[in-house]
Amino acid sequence: QKEVEQNSGPLSVPEGAIASLNCTYSDRGSQSFFWYRQYSGKSPELIMFIYSNGDKEDGRFTAQLNKASQYVSLLIRDSQPSDSATYLCAVKAPSGSARQLTFGSGTQLTVLP
Amino acid sequence: SAVISQKPSRDICQRGTSLTIQCQVDSQVTMMFWYRQQPGQSLTLIATANQGSEATYESGFVIDKFPISRPNLTFSTLTVSNMSPEDSSIYLCSVEGFGNEQFFGPGTRLTVL
């Protein structure tokens, strides 16, 4: 059974700190991993994707993938109050013709000024 | 990324009625998806809509309740039939980009009284 698990939070960090968001997945065949940011009342916005083991950096965001541990994380450096949102981890498995994403429950992040 | 629009953005409906939600994309896409996000919850895939074939529904979702049309590569509709208060949710369409990632429309917020 495919599952994606996230710490539901809420997670609070002070402005300027590093926010660390974690996600584990159960399908070892999963190949693609995505982080979405969702502000209250808005639709999810793709902020990072990663396909290979290791780190991928984009501005203040770093995605980390460890397929052996079935673990993907998102680091937000120099956190800003505007980063306050729910962060959704999504995983895509290559099974057959399945192209859908499986989403975690989301982690609510609050950055305190 | 593709520009996705949805209509209506929100609606309040009476129990037993049906609502059709439209999703329009500014470019041709192969895969379109319909998700539901119930209050305080993460995203759940309803179905995958392919042009020229019947939609593929996920477990727990049936065509009689959620009929889907995909008449061309830029447009799809989702109908929520015989609505009950339990159908109150945000309904989101998404499309797959060239790099496996998915982008979401702004969503339709449905309230059923």
C-alpha cells in the first residue's frame, strides 16, 4: 500500500532560522518526489522536485532525497513570515501507467517574526 | 508551467443537485487530473482524465457520482452529482508538465447545504 507520511506539525520557527520538513514513503519503487506549498485558501504551488539521491538547491530551498531510507526532506533557509504555509510532500511511483501523485497530510509551518 | 483556470471558483449548492466544474489549460496536455481536498485534509485523487478515452477512477470514486469529460487536450469537466453535505470540498484540477511535475488550478470551493 502506497503511503506518504509527514509530521503534521504545526512547526514554528523564528524568522531567519532553518525550517526542516520531513517526509517518508513506503513504496520503494517511487521515482519522483515533489514539495508543494499551500497557503490558506489557495491551491498547491510546486516549489521543488527531486529525482536523484542527494541534495537539490533552489534559492533558499533545498530538497534532500535518500532512497535507501525512503526519506525526502525540504529545508528552508533564512525563513520568512511569508513562508508560513502548509507544505505537502508528494510522491509518484512508476507502477504501470499510473501517473498520479500520492500526497502526505502536510506540515503546517509558521515563521514567527 | 501551464496556466490553468477553473470555473466556478466557488459555489453554494443545495443537497441533491449537481454541479459541473470546468478546467481550462492554455496549452495542450496529455494528462489531466481531478483531486478533492476536504476541509483540513490533504489532496485525494478522484480520477485521471485522458483525451479520447474514459476517465480512470480511484478507489472510492465512481463515474455515476463524478462523471468526467475530456473533449480535447485543453479542457475537462468534473460533475459532482446528487450532492450531499459530505461533498463540500475544494475540487482541483491539475496537469502534468514535461518533467513529470504536476501543476494545479486555483480550485473550486464547493459548499453543499
